[in-house]
Amino acid sequence: MTKAGKTGAPPWARLTWYDSEAIYMELPVVGHPPIIQKFLWTDAGLNKALKLMKVEYDAAGPHRERNGWSLDHPIIKREVRGKPAPVATKESRSIARSILKKLGMI
């Protein structure tokens, strides 16, 4: 039996969150507690955070081979070639809306 991972995020993913004043990113440090980077809640701050995410991604190396991350993962549902995509009906939309309301998402 194979083990389930703690998360579906790939190994190069970094924990990122925000509040009303800033965007924060946790960066691991070998042998020490992680560093928390703070970026101002502006266009420039968001741009810096995204650039740092790209640097982390690029530093991870050849992603498909080394990290085991595959776009063709068996759990990811994909449209079967030759079959039409599912069509949303009025009924399915109302069911989805009621579920989202129960979850407090809308």
C-alpha cells in the first residue's frame, strides 16, 4: 500500500498568505526555522512575491523528473477524447449553488 502525502502541493511550493496590509511567504532554511518574507500589499509587492515564487520554482530543477510531479496524475480528471464535455443544466447549477451556500462560499 502506498502512503498518502500530507498535501497535494509539489515540493517546490511555498506557504503564502496575506492580510489587510501585506503578503507573506514562508521560505525553508536548512537547520534553522523558516524565514517569513513580507511584501507590501501593492502592485510592486505582489510582483516581488510572484518573482520569488518563480525563483523557488526554477531552483527546484527539472520538475517532472526529480520531484515526481506529473500533469498526467491519475487522480486529475480529464476530458476523454472523442466524448463530449459534460453540460451544466439548470438543475445541476441549482444543486451546485445550494451546496456553495451551505458551505458559506456564496
